[in-house]
Amino acid sequence: MKWNKIFNYIFSFTVMVVALYYVFRYVSFKEVLEQLSYVRIWPLLLAVTSGITAVMIRAYRWRLILKDFNTISGVKLISPTFIGSVANLLPARLGEVYRAYILSTKERISFAAALSSIIVERLIDLLYLFILIGSIVFFKGAIPKKDLNVMGQMVNVHLAVISFSKFTMIIVFGILLFIIIVTLRPQNIRNIIIRITKKLSSIEKKILHFFDEMVQGLSLVRDIKSIIYVLGISIIVWVFFYLSYYFACIAFKIPNYITAAYLLLVYVGLFITLFPTPVFLGSFQLGCFVVLHHILNTDENIAAGYGIVLWVVSLIPLISIGISFIIKDNLNFHSIKEGIEDKSD
């Protein structure tokens, strides 16, 4: 096992344990179970339905990003999308890489092109997340001013949120700039790669081949109308994720449904981006707890119960659907892992 994989496992596990400890350290599990007995079922079902709908729309959006590959229909992208949710059970959340590989084995598209299309998809989501982070300054008290005690260390949440958003925004715009340059001046970048790798004849062809396929996967960037359409569909994706939190707030009888759901959308999105744990375990609950308990002053037992229940009821159908596709397509993660490693060599 490579050292970077070992580090990913240790980091993911450590973050997960620390986050769960922070959320549940003073929580009474007896009171949490008692609070759960008052949860409304029908809004919770609507929350789950909204989450699944968002994933389905993501599959359609992926089809729009892959518009140059006319043989790939939106229906064919549903399977890799849900299987990717199952792969997120692994450390470092490898679901995106897995769904790119699965698509490349089932359709006439290279792994590099599929992966580059997913990078574009993730960048779009990150841009929307940063817009949402910037917008919370309009909500009074939306960013806690007080420091939080995390494992004996005082953390300034306000400073952490602002600093992280600035740092990541720079990275995202840097990647976007690189993608635009690669798309508009692919030959110039190709010549630079040739100069750098000319003394590495053993890997030069592989690098150039990967680059050419990546450029093909970034075809969307050259079409302004398609970009606008994809951005519009992305808004719908985020609206359905918002509705998931909104209906869950109704289920738990949390006051100010609209504001609470909005802050949950922002903070949970921030925490699961900042702390990459398997299937968001720990980072999801931490985001919910910070919003509901530290910002909205909800009882800590209700806040902890909300994070666990919404995570479980959202995860079960996604994993179930993903496993059904794995069985249907006769796949297993071991063979997928080997295939990805071969593609990377």
C-alpha cells in the first residue's frame, strides 16, 4: 500500500472520530432517542426524495457536460452516479474516480475525458458553494463569533470559514483559468508538455495521450450557451439539496425552517468539502451541529439527532440503489480499483 493511501486512511479516520466526538461528547443518547420519537415521518420522506432527485438531476447535468459524446444518454449515467455513492464508503471519497472509470468501461469514452468532465462538474458546485458562503454574511449571526473548543484547542469559526473560502476560491479560480487556457490554447500547452517530458520518453506518449483525451472531455468550456444551461441545471440541483434540509427541519420541528435549511446547506457543504470523510460521516454531523446548536441555539440532543437521522435516511436509499446497479452490472470494487491503477500507470 502506498504511503499516500495510508495517509488518506489515517486522515479520514481521524477527522471522522474527532468530529463525531465533538458532536456527541455532551449528548445524552437517551434524550436523543426520546426526541426522535417526535419526528414527523412524512416530511422526512420528502427530505429523502428531494436528495435522491438532486442526484438524478446531477446525472442529467453530467450528460450535458458530456455533450460531445452523443452516444451517451442521460439514463446511462444514472448507474455510475449511484455506484459512485457506494464508492464514497471508501476513505478519501473515491466515488468520483470510480464513476469516471465505470463510464469509460461501459461507453465509448476515455477515462481521462470522463474524469475531466467530473472535474468541471465539481468546480461548478464549488463555485456555487462559495457564492452561498459569501451570502451568509447577510444573515445576522450566521457565522459564530465565539471560539469553539475542539479537542482542547480553541478554534475561531468565523476566521476559519472566511479564510477557507478565500483560500479555496483562489485554488478554484486557478484551476478554472488553467482549464480555459487548455481549452482555448491546447496546442500551446501540448508543446510545453513535450518540452518538459522530452527526456522521459517512457512516459511522454502516455502523458500526451491523457492530455489529448482530457481536452476532449473539456469540450463544454468552448460553448457559452451550454455553460449557461449547465449553470442553470446546477441551481436546480442545489435547490433540491436545500429542500432536503428544509423538509428535515420540518420533521424535527426546528423553528425558522427557511433560514435553518439555508444555513445547513452552506455549512454542511463547507464541512464535507473541508473534511473528506467516507460518506461524509462526521463532517456531515459536525456541520449540522454547528448550525443548529451553535448558531440557532437548538437543543444539542435535537441537533445531534438531526445530523444522524438525516444522514442515515439519505444514505440508505443511495447505497441500496448503488448496490443494485453493482449487482446488475456484475461489478466489484476490487476489479474497478485494479482497472483505475492500470489507467494511472
